[in-house]
Amino acid sequence: MKINLARLITKDLAVLGQRVVAISDEPTFIVIKGNPLLEAVRLAHADYDAVYTKKVFSGKGVLVADADIHRDTVFAGFKDILVGYSKLDNFPFQQDAKDIYAIVEKFGIDLDRYTYSAETAQLQKLLEKLAKPEYAIKIDRMQLTAIVTELRAAQANFELLFNEQAQANAELRLMESASSIRKNLETALRNYFNVVKAMRQQAGWKELYAKLDEIVKAANNSNPASPKTDAPTETK
């Protein structure tokens, strides 16, 4: 029963642990029932199996990026309209447009190029300023209330998705990684294999040893070819 557990890829180690537990739980192998080394394998495998397929990140990055693009697009459209109105001499809303554009300049005319956090902070301040009655009247007079409302909704949606992403990523980082707990499973399997090997000449143990030896061979065969100098080592 030779295998280098450390050389097994993540998935193959999980499969080996599952097969060891399944075989050992067969009714035929009464001799091993309640054995603390088997229970150690069972617990270590359960912990390992729970996290070995976990994602490193939440996968919400695309949604957040799309939400950011949308708010940038709305902001750019709002800014362009103000610029256009400001250039129209004798246009009834020219001064209103200049006044509102001056506020936009104050918080960042290119804030759509800022980092997520910086843009969020500045855009929130801008929206709060535009909500003041003296500016809301000018926006309404230019018939730009709808686009400001859309900008506010885009900002809120981005913040919601960004916070969800941050929370999900934090939870994933708090989970132990498979690499950090695989040593527990390797140790439990190694100890279990050693006791089965030591007892293989005793009644009831020979058959268990033979079955486990077969799945160990299968695990070795699933491993990528190793250099000839790295032959499988005895479990110890």
C-alpha cells in the first residue's frame, strides 16, 4: 500500500478519502467499526470535501463592473447635456446649465475615471448637492430630473452590488482553504493505512487491506507521471 499523498491533486485526494470511508463502512468489515483512526479519516474528509471546490472570489465582479459602466454612461450623458446647454447663447437655460456644471466640476468632472470607492464617494456628494431645492429647481427647469433620477438609481445599484461582492469575498476568505486543511486528511489517511497494513494478516483485516490497496493503486494511476527518481513512498 504505497502512495505519496502529498503528490495527489486536490480532487484525487478528496476522491480517495471518500472511497476509503465508503469501503470501510461496508458491513463486511466489522473489525474496523468504531475505530478512532477511521473516524479521524471520516471527519477530516468531511472538512476537506466541504471546501476543496470553493471559489476564491464571489464571481460578482462582472455584475459590479457592469453596474459601474452604467452609472458612468449616465453621468457622461448628464455632463454632455450640461456642456451643450452651456454653449448655447441666448438659450433660456444656459445659466442654469452653467451653474449645475460648476457643481459637477467641484466634485470631479472626470469622476467616472476614478476608482470604485473614490467615484462612489464623490458621486454621492454630488447627488446630495443636486438634491438641494435651489439646484433641483434648475434641473427640473432644464427637464433633466429624469436623468438625475437615473444617475441616483445607478449609484444605488452599484453600491448594493459592490457591498454584496465585498461581503461574499470576505466570507470566502474566512473559510479555510483546501490547501490549509489537506494536511489533516493526509495525516488521517496515512495513520489509517498504516494500522490496516499492520493488521493485514489478522482475521477480517486481510480483505479490508486488499480493497484499500486497490483504491490506493487507482489513486496512484490517476496522478500525473512522476520523475523516475520520485517513486511512491510508504505511508508513514
